[in-house]
Amino acid sequence: MIKMDISMAVFFHIFFTAILILLVWSFFDFGTKLKTYSSDEKYIWHCYICANTYIDSRHDEISRCPRCLSYNEKVKKEDITRKPGA
């Protein structure tokens, strides 16, 4: 059996806990940096049922909301910015 005093056991416990925390942190941090989305305005959609704003670069005219699964039609920008009654 390996003889180890209490200070060495505490050191190994803290050391391996810190290594584990760094590995978990780097795993989750690395995964978030790989996802890049285009912020081009033509890919940004707004659901009129659940008010969710989402990005969909695969569709041009009709897109499906990932939250409520309803279909949304692309609206021209001047229709959005036009004031009601004008």
C-alpha cells in the first residue's frame, strides 16, 4: 500500500478537482465558440404567434418557428417599420 500523509491527500484532491473543473469549463466554452451565426437581416425571423425571434438561413419565403412550430412568412422591412394608419 502507498503511504501518504493527510497533506498529500488534500493536495491531490484539490489538484484533481481543479483539473476536472478546467476540463468541464473548456469543454462547454469550446462548444459555444464554434457556433457562429450570421447576423444578416435576411436570416432573422420573427414569429407572430409566440413572439420568438430566431435565425433561419435555410429558407427564403416561409420558415417554421422552432418554439411553437408555426409557419411564418417573410415580411418586407417597410411593412414592419410603417406606422399604423399612415
